[in-house]
Amino acid sequence: MTDATPPYHPVARVGDIPAGEGRTYEVAGRLVAVFFDGAAYHALDDLCPHMGASLGSGPFVDGMVTCPWHAWRFRACDGAWCDNEKLRVEVFEVRVAGDAIEVRVPPVTPA
């Protein structure tokens, strides 16, 4: 890891997120939605770009999260909106270290 590479941050423990669900965590000044598909964890920017709903509270089925407000669907693998792949939410690296779920999130840069 170089100085420019953000560190991993622990967000939860294995077993805290049931398969097919997500949870929202604050990481490095950002809200991050972490989902478990039954085999792997996925992390996305928590805020839907449409109207700002929390994606972490949306249904997670077949690798896609559905925004709970207006049913916009995003792929967890790359953050692409299923109706127009040009629109995406940011995706973050996830790893399991021991029993900790960790996410690598760049810090928010002030505007």
C-alpha cells in the first residue's frame, strides 16, 4: 500500500449482515452501503443519485440493489444503473480479515 492508497476500515463482523441484505456505515466521512450475497460482500456509495435515498436499506437480489424510494436498480459489481449503464454509483473494495468486514473508501475531498 502506498501513501496514496486509502486504508481499509472495519465496518462490521462476519454474520452481522444477513444474506440478501445490506447495511449502511459511515466510513472516512462517507455513507457506504455494504451488502452480502451469501458468498461475498459488496460495497457501494449509499446515496441513490436520483433523490438521495439510502441504498443500504433497499432489497438486494441477484447482485442488484433496488432503491427503496423509486425502484432504481444498481449492480453491486460495478455500481451501474440497470436502466442506463452510463449512470453509476461508486463501488468500493471489500475484504474479510479474520471475522472483520473491511472497506477501502477514499476520504471525501472538500469542494
